[in-house]
Amino acid sequence: MTADTLDPLIHAPARLQIMATLAALPDGDALSFTRLQDMIRLTPGNLITHLRRLEDADYLTSEKTGAGPASRTSVALTHRGRAALDDYTETLRGLLNGL
Amino acid sequence: MNGTPDMSSAESYGDERGLDPREAAQLLDRTQRQAQRELDFRSPWLSLLAAAVALLAFGAIWLSVRGQHPYKGPTPAGLIVLYAVVLIRIGTVLYAYRRATVGVSGHSVRRRQAEGAALGVALLAVYVVMAALAHAGASDGVVYGVYVSTATLLVLGVFWAARSAVREDWQGLGLSIAIVLVAAGSAFAGPRGVWLSDGVALCIVLLAYSAAQAWLLRAPRSDT
């Protein structure tokens, strides 16, 4: 088994941090964009890019409520995203055991 | 949170740097720990404060009743200390809870609100039954000593045990079972001794819980 077997969507520092942070929430909970940004310390543009890639893969969902300055974007892991992170963790564990 | 950026208008920054598996495991472990620490309002410091609160609150009541013959119940001075430290405890828990849940929305927030309401009603019922016991002619030692201290802790302990079991929070379940045992055991100490026994035993239990929390936060994980 090589590092190529790891899910490339998750196997990038920023996206791994996003997935691991959202996975710490109970199933069905969402985190606001600004709180997520505070927790993983990415620039807004960088964070949006990675969130969009994960959302395109159906690993997370985002919801925007309100409009203008009062708008609020929340992101949450989907079941598929949680399962993908579990698989990633399992594969990583297998790789480390083989080293 | 105001004016969060539109996700459809992202800049094209990327972070596609390859990660060594060991590096990835460390990053995953570090991020999970940090997220759990920041999103969970419970902490060793909060438990340490709870231990001090239990000792001070129950200790103050014990000091106010230990010389009473016959037993009349806690004095106003004792109750003022009790309510003051309990209010400090509630204030610190609310502060920690709000800080941890900033930006969090969804099922768990609504579930916690419902749990809080249920606990409030259960505690209120303890005091309604206390009034009923006094009305029925039960002695001051039973009503304002053994019953009120034991019933309050039993309600708190059983509530937290059920909550912890549903969440598979074994640490919390252990703490709540210990609280239930302390409450039941201390009832044998009588109307004066129950306050001292509860205070000292709860303080020890909460100190142990705080130490366990601190140890678990520092201990390396074995899953990655």
C-alpha cells in the first residue's frame, strides 16, 4: 500500500484540517464559516477554494442564510464525507503499520 | 458572523502540497484534538472549579448546621455562601458553553436546550417535594438535611448519567455514577453529617475527574 491509495481530496493539509475539524461536531451539526476559519487559520479565499472542492465531492454541505452584512454561511460534513474521512483514517493507519 | 464570503466566488488559492503519511497522521491527530478541545465546553479547569464549589458550598452549610440541637436547617449566612458559589459555578459554565458553541448550529444545540429545560423542571420538582414533605409534618432533619441534599445530587447524577450514556461519554458516565453513589451513601451520615460527607466526597470525585480529563488531553492517541 502506498500514499497514492489515500483519498486525494482529503490528503492535502488544508482539506484534512477542514474535514477533521467538522468531524469533531456531532452528526447533524454545522459550523459557521468564520468559526471554521478561526479554528484552522486559513485566509477566506483559501478556505472557500477548499470548501468548494469538498462540496463538489459531496463531502460537505454549505448553507447561506440572510443577505448582505447579516449573511451567515454554515458548513457541515455529509454522511459521505464522514465515511470518506473514516476510510482515509483506516488507510493511513494501514500505511503507518506497514512502515 | 457577519457577511461571510460567497462560496461561489472563491479565489484560486491551493494547498496541494503532498503529505507524508506520518505527517498526515500527526496533522489529523493534532487537528482532532484541537477541535475537540475548542468545541467542548468541559475542561479540567472547569472541573477543578466545580470541586472547589462543592467543598465551599456544602462546607458552608455544614458549618452552619453542625452545632444545631435540635436540627433546624441551614442558616441564612450558610445559604448566602451556597447560592453565591453556585451562581459563580453556573456563570462559569455558561461562559465556557457559549464560548465553545460560537458558530455551531444544528441538532445538538436544540437537544442541549431541551435537556437544560428538563433538568430545570426536575430540580424544581425536588423543591416542590421538599415543601410537600414539610407540609406533611416530616422533621426538619429529613426535609432540610438528608432529603434536600440527597435528592438534588441524585437528580443531577441520574440526569448526567443518562445524558452521558446516550452520547457514549464513558468518562461522564463514570463521574455521574460516582455522584449518585456519593449522594446515596452520604444520606446515612444524618442531617448534619450529610453536608460534610457530600462536600468532601464530591470534591474528591471532581478532582479525580479533572485529573482524568487532563490526562486524556495529554495522552497520545493510538488510532492513527
